[in-house]
Amino acid sequence: MNQVMKRNLFIAVAGVAVFATLLPVATWVGRTAGREDGKRAIERVQLVWPSILSMPTEDRALIASLGMQCRLQDRPLVANEVIACLRDAAADPDTNFPTGVDRRAAQARLNELLRLRQHT
């Protein structure tokens, strides 16, 4: 095996080793960041609906999809900011709503949840 082939083989092996090392690290960092984002989003939603974790699954799914669209975790920890974020997401044409929910139904349900919140 000549020197060029040895060098190319070494580079290939080194590349695979680096990739094999970085992939799990990058995955771990991504998961950790995702968990932290989720905690911050829930903290913000609880300003508006303290009992979010006991709400019906469909309502939690709607709020989660809206929160992901408007990046709720990055908003200030203020109830009015949370509400504005969710309303913006409900009006955004790029929002992915839960299966079987269209924009009109999502907006109506969000408004109903906000109205019910004021009466509890």
C-alpha cells in the first residue's frame, strides 16, 4: 500500500471516528435543549391555565401545536404574552394543527379555552 492510499485510509477512518463520536453528543445536546424548551413552554402555559397537565388531551395538543409554532418558550413569562403568542399561531397559515383540526376550529377552541379560564 503506497503512502497516498495509507493517508486516504487514515483520513476516512478518522472521519468515521469523528462522526461516530459527534453524533451521540449532538443527539444528547439536542434532546437536552428540547427538554428545556418544553419545560419553559409549560411554565408559560401554566400562567394562563395552571391545570394544563390535567386538561383533555385534545386541548393540550392544540395548545402544544400553537406553542411550538410561536416558539412560546422564548416569550416573556407574562400571561398576556402567552395569549398573544397562541393567538398569533392560531392565525398563522403555516401552523400545523392536530389531526382533524382546521384553523377555524382551532381559533374557536382557543377562544373558548380563554373564555373558560376567566370564569374559573
